Amino acid sequence: MTLKFCSLASGSSGNCQYIGSKDTKLLVDAGLTGKYIKSALSSIDIDIRDIDGLLITHEHSDHIKGAGVLMRSFDIPLYVKDTTWEAMQSKIGSTKGKDIRIFSDYDEFFIGDISVKPYSISHDACDPIGFSFINEDTKISITTDLGCINQEIIEQIKDSDLLVIEANHDEEMVKIGKYPWFLKKRILSEMGHLSNEAAGNVVAEVVEKGNVSYVVLAHLSKENNFTELAYETVKNIVEDRKIRVGLDINLDLTYRDRISRVYNIRK
């Protein structure tokens, strides 16, 4: 079977990811304007009116800013954890009469022919989660906005045909950069964001534990990272562990202000 993935944007200015099968079309987060999301979807030949569900990872504005607009304008059902819904509902405008599907645990559920498996991650939000999406034997996992990785997360994301993993910052750039100290501490903490080095170690461990074909680096900081540095740091770490980029795995990037390439994952 086939799953399609495209990052419509990924970064502190806004996040939205598209995942689709032949019969089901989903968005993960909506931290951009409805106009941008509609246009970005159109550019990959997806009609926003065909979206079957919007899933939210956590309540920060760069993940929910456009959620209310999408629900009101296009009647897109919202899938959200109970605690996250409590934290975000007052921030997105009226949702009266809209389809809000709240889940309270981490059990697997289905949207159309796609199985959705939420899992807990570490970030300074109310109850942040990552998601794995499975269509028969094809799996995509999205794990961003987290300060550290544990073995429970590794177990959830291993054997992903495509893994979207945060590579937010270079630690030295954060330390010597212009951010105030409290913000530096937040970014570098276990409730903050993954560094390039941490992302590289995660990728290596996941590849060693199972089959991963594509790794896509996400949520790169505008101030504390750049694309070449993130890519080369992760590439060097995995190749030091005898994993060949371009042969054993394919490594790519998302972008803050434009869509990524479109991936069609087939088995």
C-alpha cells in the first residue's frame, strides 16, 4: 500500500504536515493561516475540502493558529487529546457545532483506512504527543517539539518507512547566540527541543533497531541552525555508525517557509 507525506511548513513560524492514503487525507497541526494551508495543499493536488481530519500534537500557537479557521471554513474534523483540547479551545475561536473528536489515552484509533497511534513526548506544553500512521504495512511517524528521547518513543517510531524527526538547533549556536538566558535554558532542556546531534543519535538507533527508508529533519530553528549544518551533523553521526546515507537510508529536510518534496511510500 501507499502513504503520501508532505511537509507544508515546519518551524517556529508555523507547522502543518500532510499524510494521505488512497482513501484518507489528514493534516497534522495547523499553525499557519488557512489561506496558506489551502494554497500549499493545492500545490500538491489536494483539495482542502477532501481533508478527513486534523490532528493536533500540542497547543502552542505555531501548531494551532489556523485550526479554528479550517474547522469553520471547511468542516474538517478535529482529533485532539482531552488535555490538549482544554488548553487550546479558547485560543482558536468558536467551534460550536463542529466535529471535535477527543481522545483521552494513547490507544490506537482509525481515521478511514489509516491507523493512528499517539504517544507521549517531552515538551513544555500541556500534554504533547507524537503520531505514527499506518496503512496496512506502511508506516510514517512524526516526532517533533520534544526535548529528549526515551526508549518508549524509540519503540513507537522504529520500523517507520518514513520518520519525521526534529533537528531544531546546534547547541553551540544556542549558547553563543542572542537569545536571553531563560530562553536558551528552555531550548536546551529536556522540555525543549532536540539538537542536531540528538537527532542524529536517534536516527542511528532507530535504523539499527528496524527498517527505515526515509528520514526527514524538521522544525529547524531560524536563529540557531541552518539546513546544511543540520543535514551534515546528522549524516556524520549515522555514517560513523556504519549507516550509509543514500544507500541504507535517504536523508532530507523540511522548511519553515515552503513545502517539502512529496514522498510516496510504497510497499
